[in-house]
Amino acid sequence: MNTRTRVLTGTALAVALGAGTFGAVSATAAPAADAAPASVAAKKDDTKKDEAKGQNFTTTSHLTVDAATRAAQAALQAAQKENQRVTVAVVDRNGNTVVTLRGDGAGPQSYESAERKAFTAVSWNAPTSVLAGRLAQTPNLKDIPGTLFLGGGTPVQLDGAPVAGIGVAGAPSGDLDEKFAKAGVDALAK
């Protein structure tokens, strides 16, 4: 590349960077004077503020990491007592994995399967064995991303509402997987 080309390229780059910086500064400029923050309007009347809070926000319950770990360990121990090599996953109400325990000798497919079973159970607030039976009436349920309609997942409930899901995968049958997942739920009741 000759000197003239390098100078022109460098100048073009400097202009582009300068324009980007100017655009970023312009984008963060202060709002117009007539645009008052919503919190200022709400502070005028505390009663309205409290009502707005009740209408716009909700409180949810979640398992602690310690509780999720206890549940996973209980499920894994129940499987080990029956010489089963499984993986246990506990997800929160939003389907995010809180803890996963892969037992010694568990198959490589069991990790993802356990998470997907837990996600499915918490999403529908029902054991995955029950949900698997619903596929006959609604076969397209299986097309929902992240779900797995095989026995082995069970929801964790608080006052009837799902707060987490426990999924177990790796045993020779979904019935066994679900039995171990229920052992995890039972451990939370102690």
C-alpha cells in the first residue's frame, strides 16, 4: 500500500470514529424539558404510588441454591440406592438451571435431558409423565423449544404454584427417573 493510500485510509478511519463518537454523545443527551421522569409524577400522591406498585409489580418465590442442591442430592442418592446412573437438574421458575449433578457413569445424553425434563415440568406445573400422555391430543407440544415429554421431570410447588422443576435422566425408564425426581421434591418438605 503506498503512502497516499495509507493517509487516505487513516483519514477516513478517523472521520468514521469521530462521527461514531459524536453520535454516541448525541444519543445520550439530556431529555427534553417537558419530559418529566415517571417517578416524579408518582411521588405527588403516596396513595397512588402504592396502588401503582401493586398493579405493576409482583413478588415470586424461588428455591435457594442450598435447597436446590439438597433436592438434587436427594434425587441422585435415591438413584444410587437402586444402582442407577443418572443426572439430576433443578431449574427455577423461569427454567434457568440452578444446579445440575451428573452421577458417576451417567450417559452424556442425560445432562441435557435432565435439564429439559425439569424445564418442561416447571413450565406446565405437571410431571412430565402426565404431559407425555397429552401428546396424543396435542402432538405439536413436542415442538416447543427446550421441552422433553418423557417421564422424569416433576415440578416443585409452593401453594400450588410452580417455583422450580426437577429433572432426572439416565435410568432405563421414565418411571424410575420420575421416582428419583420425586425423592428430590420430598427432600424439600423435610
